[in-house]
Amino acid sequence: SLPCLGDGRQSGTSGSPSILNASPEAATGGPLALLQSGDRLRVDLTRCEVTLMVDDAELAARRERLAAEGGYRYPDHQTPWQEIQRSMVEPLDRGMTLAPATKYRDVARVSPPRDNH
């Protein structure tokens, strides 16, 4: 099995080791957008860190290319719900709340969150 590292949700699709909900996401300018096939990663589960083993000059060149191409390219929306989510939900590191509903950002600190599945 191939290990998986991602910045999105994954439900029941991986029987291999997975690191999900990595942040900051590619779509918000996070370094995941700079990953390329064949890149090596160091995973430190104790520190909750993933290090991209690519030198700074190469990362700078990738960042420049990405910017020159207009930045991260979202796939086309397939439903209105995708469009709403992409335009209104904050990144994971800010709680993934709806931008106009920030009062719910830390709701789990006040009471146990309900089961949402």
C-alpha cells in the first residue's frame, strides 16, 4: 500500500497509513501545492511534522512557477455545494468554519462536539 498525505477529507478509501487534514492547504498557498511526484518527505509522528526534503532554491523556483501560472488551480465546481464550500469555508488551521459564522470556530472548547456522521 502507498502511504497517503493530503489536505482534504478522506473517508474509507485508504487501507494504508494516512496523514489527512494537513495544513496549511495547497489552496491557501501552503507548501503542499509545491509537492511533485518523486519528492521525498520525512514524517515525524512524535513532533507531528512532515518535512519536504527539497532544497530552498528548488522550492523558491516552484513557488515562482506556481505564481506565474496564476496560483493554485481549483478543479471546476461540479455542484453548487462545492462552490459554496470553496468560497465560504475557512482553512483547516482556522477551524474550517463558514467565514460568516466565526462564533462557532471553537465550539468544541465549550462543550463536546456532536457526532456529525
